[in-house]
Amino acid sequence: MVCKVANIWQAQVTHIRLDKATMPKFETTSEGYIRGRAIVSRIGVFQYMNADGTKRAELRHPSDVLSQASLDSLKQIPITLDHPSELVNSDNIGALAVGYTGDDVQVDGNNITVNFTVTHADAIEAIKAGKRELSLGYKLDLQSEIGNYDGQEYTHRQTGVLYNHLAIVAKARAGAEARIHLDGASVLTETDPKENLMTVKVNLDGIEYDAAPEVKKALEKAIARADTAEQKNVDAEKSRADMQKEHDGLQAKMDALKEEMDGMKDKNNDAAIAAAAKDRVALMTKAAKVTNIDALVDATDREIMEAAIKSRNDKLDLSGKSDDYVVARFDAAVEAVDAGKVNTQKQADKMGARADGADAPKDHRKDAADALKAMWKTPAKEAV
């Protein structure tokens, strides 16, 4: 490649460019992201349209475009859906970024490629619908310089190229001030001079108007702010309703607690306490006939009755039984024990012994007969 320089003019102020390319094949990840690699720019001479309709040729020289600083600036830059009205920065990246370029920037001949990942659903849908052109947004210093590079004449040279974002676009266009242009990655990009007065459609109360893109963006922001304010009002009303609902719920719980406390007062008077103590003693006395109650002092009435019942039948499951059922089974167990003791006592009486271990009743006639039989025996002499 040969680069001939005719003359160099004074450097101009920093410009912003939009470099256009086409998205090649891509893949969809298991998360639904789109991942791929694309040619995003190249070296060479590019044609641009001036505000007056004339063309200007700008050189992207390898020593400028392929510098390490310029290539590094392609790494980890945000991907946007269409070009924003301003460069992406820390204040607006949250609203603009739909993905990021990767760290793998490569030079393939005259082309620059980079890997990328698109993460946001709206951008992914746009890509799948056919919106697959990629356009780099970057800052540069534009110098007036007349020369020939690889057989192509040029009038300006781009230096200090630093990339800001990579946009997914359907078709990029130049702004009215000719400060933002489209660089074709492999083809000449031209703009109709009439498009310097580019307009877009805006809708106000159902009527469409032609307006500058800046007007549309300002209108969209105003509508968004209004929607946000309306949503805040809706949220505030919902919050008040939720607070009232919560208040009513707490009030109901407090009322129920007060009723419970009043009932506890009625239950805790002296007469109620005495009656409860009497019932408890009676229950423990019955349970003691059936099982050992030493470990049941702190148990509830139902737990005491269940323990007594299971001492007679440990396989019985009482978990789903009603209190009335448990009381009936408990009474039956106590009655069975009482009936068993009566029958055992009757048998013991017939045998001359008591079931509780006490001495049998005295048979006085037998004692008198035994005494008469022993009268013939000589009384034992008293010891001297």
C-alpha cells in the first residue's frame, strides 16, 4: 500500500464518527443471549457527504486505526440499539446498553473484528427480525490532508480514533451538521443531500407530524416522565390502600386479643381456679389407676389421657381423633382397670387372702378348736 501526502492543513477539532458493518452469523446461548463476531471497521479511504452536498474523502491509515490504544478502546464497550443522541457514559449507560463487545479484538487484513454479546430482549428480537447492521460510534481528530493511499485520493485523515459504542441499526444516517457520518466497512456509504434535513414521524394525540429526530427524542423523554409520574401516583394510591388494609388487619388482631384476655380474666377468678384444680386432681387420680403419672405433672389434660390409653394399647394412633373420642377411650380404660380389680378381689376372698396383700379374715371357730386340741400338752416349765 502506498500513501502519498500532497500537503497538510491545520488539524480540526475532535469529531465523532459512526462506522457501519454487517452482523454475520451468530449463535443463541442457553440463556437466550446472542453471541457472535463481526467486522466492525477497516482501514482505507472512506467517502463522506458535506453539508453542502459535496463529498469528502477521509483516510483511516493503519498507523492510526491499528494503534494499540485505538484497538484497545474497542474492548468491553457497550452495545446500543440504534445510535443514541449522545455518547454513552456512566450517566446513561443503564438506559442505553443492550450488550457489550468482548476482549478479543483482531486485525484480519484491512478489517477489524471483535466478538460481542447482546443480552437485552428488545435488541435480540430486533436482530432476529432482520436488524443486523453494526455501526461503531467513536471520537477522532480530523486533519485536513491531501494525498493518495493505495490508489485512492483523500482530503482528510482520521487520527486519535477512540471507540465509544457499537450500535445495532437498520440503516445509519448522517446528522444535519455533517459531524456524525457513516463509514462503510466494505462499501461506500452515501447520503442524499436532502437527508441533511432528515425528519421522523411523531404522533401527538393520534395525528402524525414530521419532526427532527431531536424533537422526537425530547417528546419521548417527556412522555416517559409523564408516565413515570402517573405510575408514581398509582403506586401511591396502592400504597395507601395497602396500608389501610394492613391497619384493618392489625386492628382485628388487637380486638381478638382483647376478647381473649377478657375471657382469661373470667377463667382466672378464684372459683374457676378451684374448679380447675379439682378437675385436674380427679383426672390425675383416674390416670394413676392406669399408668405411672410421675412424668405427666406438666402435661395437658389430653396428653395425660393419651398416655393412659397408650399404656393399655401402645399401637393406637390418636393423632387425628377428637377430644370427645380421647375422653371416651380414657374413661373406658379406667373402668376396665376398676373392673379387673373387683374380679381379682372376689377370687382372693374365696382363697382366704386379700388381693391387696392384707391378712385374710379371722376364722374364730377354727381357732377355738385348735386350742382344745392342744390342752393335753404339758405346759413348758419356766426356765430357772
